[in-house]
Amino acid sequence: PDMFIKLLKESSDDHWDMGHITHTLTNRRYLEKVVAYCESHDQAIVGDKTLAFWLMDAEMYTGMSIFTSPQPSMVVDRGLALHKMLRLLVLGLGGEGYLNFMGN
């Protein structure tokens, strides 16, 4: 999870290097079994934001309801799409198991 948080802190998503992401997710010893995950409970414990909050931030509170805003929020739509793509990348390249973080 630290790789994605570092990417989100240091650069915008259109400047991410897919080769670096792929290398990081597949760089392990031969035949070593790995469980991969996008985000962990540790992020909330140490006071950092979860991956979804890094992607959508305050729009999580204001842009996710059709009752308060009839127009869909582009920030939420983009954040959800990126969140799904990151989970798909980790699921496909991360190893022999996938750990899903359900939240508090």
C-alpha cells in the first residue's frame, strides 16, 4: 500500500510509470508465495488517509449522494475508477493471494 500512497503524494495519476508499478508488484523471489493488498488497516491506525480518501478526499462526503448533488461528481467518478483499476492490478500481478481491506 505504501507504493500507491507514495505515488498519490508525489505525482498526479496521469504521470504514473506503469513499468515501475508492474515491477514493484512482481518483484519477489522465485516461487515465493505472496499475498498482495492495496490498502491496510495500518493506514487508519497511524493517522494517514486510506487509498479512497487520497483519491477523493472531501468529495467522499459531498459528492457521493444523488440527493444533495444531482450531477455526478467527476472527482468521485475518477477516484472510484482509479481505485478499481489499482485493485485489479494488485489482484492480477500481486501474487498467489489477495487481501481485501473492509474498513473499520
